[in-house]
Amino acid sequence: AHLAALTIDAAPDRMVTPELEIALLNHVDAHAIGIFKQDVMTHMLGEETPRTEASFDLRSTMVMDMIMEAFDTLFQRQPRTIEVIGRSPKDARVVVSVVFDEAPLRREMLGFSKRILALSLVISFITAALVFFSLRLQLVRPMQQITASMTQFRRAPVETPVFPASRRRDEIGTAMRELAAMQQDLKTALKQKTRLATLGAAVSKVNHDLRNTLATASLVYDTLSRSTDPDVKRVMPTLFRSLDRAVNICTQTLNFTQEHPPVQKEPVNLRLMVEEIVDEIDTGFFPAESIPEIAVDIDPELSVALDPHQFHRVLVNLARNALEAGATRIRFAAQQRPYGTEILIEDNGPGIPETVQATLFKPFAGSTKAAGTGLGLAIAKELVHGHGGTIELAHTGSTGSGFRILLPGAV
């Protein structure tokens, strides 16, 4: 519009013919054009200006106003003649006023909107496809592989190969590596369980035969004990104790290979349980001057929710271990803590060697005795864990050792 109005400067006497004026306005699709400098009209095309239904001043219109006016034009049903006022893009000092029909502008805006919509749809489809294939490659396929491996491993854990560890550094890679490690650990545990089952069957037969042998030896021992031969009197007690120790080892191994029944908790007075255990501890093989001293430092009113049969076995194992290690004094103590019940079993034995402490609760590895199996503490740990508690070596040294049991809550 600014360029069309400037043609007046090239016309003689700054006057253009009506035909040229119409041609210039038709090229601009306008009814009238006005050029202003410092609020003074300097050029004018179009003498007969139709009445305008709306006027838009681009100099003071905000962005949100322009957006609303654009939507108003798009949804305008009736043809209107409008006036648009704004600064010339070629000369900011010049203000241009253009009067034109709104219908052509609306058609161009609708066409532009359709092209933008089509382009947006194409971009959306391309973006969606890229996102889909990226998610499928980075998330869905790995999760499908993990799920398939877990399902196959559940059906045949021994025959299924271990899931290959991934080098990915994200959470999916971590899940893959953890799954591979878990499967490897489960395979090892299943193989160990199979070996233990086989061992249990074998030990059961050996235990039965040894018990028969011990029964026979007991009868022979009663007969030979009346013998006056000093060699017989010297050998027979050793032989009897050796057979008894062999039966005890087989019994412990057999008990370890058997699955423990579910924990049946009930309110138990802990002091009464410990006093019963003290009465039941077999000290017959100690000389009279070496009978151990057993102290009970437990509140008579302390009651704990536990399985009396299984926990009885835990305390007996710990007490017997202390006595067999050479302890002459055992102390049972218990206190109620904010996090549960703390039970402490202490002795004055020779202590536990540092080389054994790392494997203290592992079966067949944590024994400090040459003839021991290392199953007593392993069984105790398993039973305590079944109660939702923990067992640990509280302290050890030349003055004795102590084991701490933490049970969740009290009655």
C-alpha cells in the first residue's frame, strides 16, 4: 500500500488518472489508501471510500488482542469492509491506512490455517512414529525380554539360561543386570537345595544305622562296664562318646535339610521359657566341679509374640554352643526397646576366632569345634528370621561372646 501510494510522486502535478488509481488499488485489493507523516496526510488513493464496519490500529494492539481479532475474522460469517492502520515496514516514520474487504483476507487465513493444520498433522504423525519406535526399542522390547525370561525361568529355573547382562546405564539396564544376578543366585541356591535334599536322604539312612549301632553299643557298654580289664574301661567311654557325637552330627544335618513348619506366634512369657531351658540343658557330661552357672536377667512380666517350639530351639542351640565351647557361665537377658524386644545371650567362653566370624551363620562353615557341623547357628538364624527378627554376634573376645536377637514388638 505504501509503494502504491508513492506512485503519486512520479505523476505530473502529483495527480494520477482515474484508470491508474483503480489499477493501483486493484493490485493492493483495497478501496482506499492513506499515507500520513506526523499525523498529516501526504498521499491519498481512492476518493470514494465505503463505510467501514471495523477499524484495527496495529500500533497499539497487544499480541493477545491480535490473536482474538484473528479468530474473530476466521469465524466472521458476514462480509465486512475494515480499516487497518499501521506503520510502514519500509519506513517507521510513515503511517499507512488501508481500507479493504475482509472476505479475501478471511479466505487467505482459512487457507493458511488448513496448510498449518495439515503440516501439524504430518509433523505429529512423524513425531508419534518416532516416539513409538523409540519407546518400543528402548522400553517395550527390553521389558518383553525381561518378562519372557522371568516367565521361562519360573517354568524351568534350572534349564533356562541366565538373562544376558546389559551395558545400559539407565534403569532398564539396571533391571536387566539385577535380573541376571538374581537368576544366577537362584540357580546356585536351587543346586545347593538339590544337593542338600540328596544329603538329607543319605544322612537319614546313616543316622538310622548309627542309632542302631549306638543302641547296640549301649548294651555292650553296660556289659563291658562291669569288666575288670583296665583297657576295656579306658576305651569304652571314648567309643561311646564318639558314637554319640556321630549320631548328634547326623541329627543336626538331618534337621537342617528339613523344612521348618510355619511360625505359629502366641504370647509367651520369656522368663518362664528361659527357666525351662535352663532346667532342660543337659550338663551331665560335665564334672561336678565344672557345672556351669546360668543367670537369667529378664523381667518376669515381659511377654513376647513368638513360636514357643521354634524359639526354644534357638535358645537351646545358643546355650549348647556356649557350653560345648568351654563356657562356665551363661547369662540370658532381655529388654523391651522402642523397635521391639532385645534378647542377649552371653558366656565367658574362649571367644570366637576372627577367621570364623565371617562365616559364623553359614551352614557347614561356621563351626569353631573340630567335630562340629556349623549348623546350630545357621538353624538359629533361619528360625529367628522366620519370626521377622535378626540375630548377630554382639561381641566376642578372650572374656567371652554374646549374641543379640532382635524381635519385632512385644505383647
